[in-house]
Amino acid sequence: MPLTEAGIYTAALRLIDEDGVEALTMRKLATVLDANPMSLYHHVPNKEAVLRGVARMVGTQFRTVTLEDSPWQERIRLLATDFRTLAHRHPKLMAYSFSHQPDFIQPEDPFLTALTAILSAAGVPLSKIPETAAVVCAVVTGVLTAELNGALHQWANLRPPTVPAAREDGRTNPGSDEDRVFRQVLDTIITGLESRLAADCDGHTGH
């Protein structure tokens, strides 16, 4: 079967899902594809290009339910939750992309397109949508990075000296901690947007 960019990215994603980004090499990728390593360079110039191609391919898999008639708060919760689901589908790739690829989110990405529509529906002024979307993206991807690399669970279980430890009941469920923290993150984003919108409205009314 002839080599194609799509085939290379698909094989690379399988390797990343199994062993992580660090384990991916052009030679190992060629072995999986049963191809001469040099032949890969006719399609992709280097490993970094492969990673960017894989990230773009995964980004196109993002799907969210469209709820135009629902409150913007519900829509933004669903959007972020669906994005989190995609991140957990390919955690090793997504953790790398969030941390090492500042251009991972592009203007035409379904996530940013949907987020822009939600912010517009919420009443964010058109001129402020880009920076507002940037803040939301930064917060969500930052939290997901910490969640995927295990830092979020560790931080959530730190007990400062002034905070008494919760009574142990013998049960552990790291996922529930992360779910709860992610809901808190969304609450904070939504509350912040509501406050900013109210302040903008009061400012205009004051004039």
C-alpha cells in the first residue's frame, strides 16, 4: 500500500497512544508502516511535522452538540466537556500539544468556532471576543494539561497545615476529584464572564 500523509499520521497516533510522544521516532514509524525510513521524508520533513499533522487530524475529530436555543452557560459547559472527552481519548498526544504547540488551536478549529459563537450569543462585544476566547482556551487547556499529566489530582489532594484532612473512608476515586475540579473550573469561567458582561452593561448604562 503506498504511503500517504494520512496513513503516516494514523500510524503515528497509534504509536503515541501506546508509548507516548517521546517514544515516537521516524525509524519506528517506518517499521510500523513497513516502509523505508527515507521514504517518509517524501511526505513529512521531520518528527515535528508528523506531530503537527497528527494534532490537526485529531482536532478534526472534535464534535460537540449544538444547542443554539440553550443558555450560553449550558452551551459553554457542553463545549468544554466535549473538548475534555477528546483530550482523554488521546491523552499523551493532547498533553504534549497543549504544552508544546502554541498554535494547536487554529481559527478554523471546530472548538474555537463554537466558542466564538457562544461568546457572541452571551453578549461579548465583537471587539473583545478574540481576547476572551484566548482566556477561556488558556484556562481550559491549562487545567486539562494538569489533569492529563497527573498534577491536578496531586494538587487537589494537598492538605495545607491549616486545613484538616478529610476523614478517610477507605475509598479512592481519582476521577471523581478531577471531575469535580473541572466543574469548578467551568463555574469560575462562567461566573467571570457573567461578571464581566454585567460590568460592561453597567458601564454603558452609566454613560
